[in-house]
Amino acid sequence: MSRRRRGGDNGLEAWPGYVDALSTLLMVTIFVLLVFVLAEAFLSSALTGSNNTIDLLKQQIAQLTQSLSMETSKDATLSQELASLNAQLAQAQTANTALTSQLAGDTQTITTLQDSQKGMQAQLSDAQAQAAAAAGRISALQAQMVAVAGTPDTLADTQSKLEASQKLSAQDEAQIVLLNQQMAALRAQLAALQQALDAAQAADVKDQVQIVDLGKQLNEALARKVEELQQYQSVFFRALSESLKGQKNIKVVGDRFVFESDVLFSVDDATITPQGQAEIADVADAVKALTAKIPPNVNWVLSVDGYADAQPIKGGPYKSNFDLSSARALAVLDLLIADGVPENRLVTSGMGANNPIAAGETPADYAQNRRIEFRLTTP
């Protein structure tokens, strides 16, 4: 009996240990569940924030798409306005040319009529002088008639002369009347031509003002086009700067990206290195991204300019620094085309040793002057 009690006591003494173990297990389970609940809450909050961010980004993309559509529509409207202004300017210039020609013809006609008027005035003066002379002769003949009134033969002769002089005077007076009529008609014609000339000059002044206004509007439209291209130049700069971030041998000088040739080529060589091909690929990606953003009616090109240092070429396939700089620029151009840049958006030139960016003669200065420059511009 004592042994059984001892054994029973030992079983009761072990039961609190089981209870403690179960309690601990229950607490751990509750803690784990609590952790899962909290994790799920945090994850739901994070997902909600991500969804909100995604929705916000979608809204921004929609706004940007709408802005781009509006800018494209605005650009199309500006192009139509520019075409209309060009047509109006051409019409005004044509009308101005016609008026100028008409003005020259009217001026010549007026000059001719003025010369004719001067001639008629001279004829009128001569006729008046002849009439005055005839009147003097009539007076003299009348005096002679009085003096020789008693001699019939002399009187008849004098009467005959008097009648001839009177007939001549009547003819002179008729000629004077005709000349006066011609002078009046000529003055009326001159007045009409002068009025037409004044009207033509006024129309010419009006057309000149209209041409000035059209030229001003055309300049404003061109300025808007230049400003729009400058906006896309800024986009190109940002995109290319982001692509080439961290490159020590690449820098921005004004509106150009400058690649030192040592990054792209070996000495006196126009073959692009693998590292240079990767960097040109970054430039091509930036240009292609920009091409998708610029409307087709905006005229732009990417200028690829090759430069060499002032040291003379001593050997190899290139005769001069111009040949070497041109070959390097063409190599970059071909690689850009191979990377997908449209050919009609690329131009190239070899500048030789002109326009150095470092004035010294050290190896570092020469390295800076051996370069490839990219610049977004108009054709």
C-alpha cells in the first residue's frame, strides 16, 4: 500500500510539468499567430500603399499622355498656321510686285505726258507770239491805210494785205483754241494718272505693312518651333545624362556631349572599342527614346562631329587629322544607325584640329581635344 501511494504521488507531481509545457506551447502558438496577424496587417498596408502609388502613377501617365496629345495637336495647329502665313506672305509679295510694276508704268506714263505738256506749252507760246505779231502787222497796215487813203491802188493793195493778215490772225487764234483744249485734256489725264499713282502708292504702303506683319508672325511661329526644339533638347540632355552617369571621360560643354576619343578609339585608329560600342549604344537608346516623343513635323537632327588634336599624322592610312576625325565620326554614325537610330536624323562632319577645347600642348590637353561631340540641332 505504501508503494502504491508513493507511485501515485509521483504521477501527481509530474502533472504540473505537463500543464506548464502545454501553457508554454499555447503561448508560443498565440505569439506566432499574433506575429502572423501583424505581418498580414503590415503586408496589407504595404500592398494598399503600393496600389495607391500604382494608381497615382497611372494617373500621372494618363496626364502625361493627354499633355503629349495636346502638344501634338498644338504643334499641328502651329504648322497649319505657319503654312497659312507663308501662303499669305507669298500672295502679299506677288501683289506687291504687281503694284510695283504698275507704279513704274504709271510713273513712266506721267513723265511722257509731262514732256508732251511741255511741248504743247512751247507750241502755245509760239502760237501766241505769232498772234501778237499778226495783230501788230494789222495795226501797221491799218495805219498805212489811213496814210494812203487817197490813192485807190495803194488802198486796194493795203486792203488785200489787211485781209490776209486778218485771215492769218484767225488761223492763229483757232490754233491757240485747239492748243488750249489739248492742254485742258492733258491736265485732266495727268490729274487722273496722279490720282491712280497716289492710290497705288497707298496700296503699296498698306501691302508693305501687311508684309511686315506677316514677317513678324512668321518669326514668332519660327521662335515657337525653336523653343519647342529646345524643350526636346532638354529631354535629350536628361536622358543621355542619366544613361552616361558616372563616366569620367564624358562631359557636357554648352549644348554638346563630349566623348574623348581615347574612350572610343585607339591611337590613330577609327575602329570603335568594345567599351566605346557600349557607350554609343546608350546614346542610341536615348536618341530612340527621344524620337518617339518628338512629333514627326518637328525638324531635328543629331550632329556627330569628330575632332583631332594638333599633332601631325606620322603614319597609317590617314593622311591628315581631317581624314582621321572624319573617319571616326563616320564610324560612330554607322554604329548609331546599326543600333536603330533613323538615318534621316543623323548628320556628321570631320573638324580636324579646329576648335580645341584645351589650349595647352600637354598629353592631357591633346587627349581632351581628340573627341567626338553629340549635339541636338536643326538641319
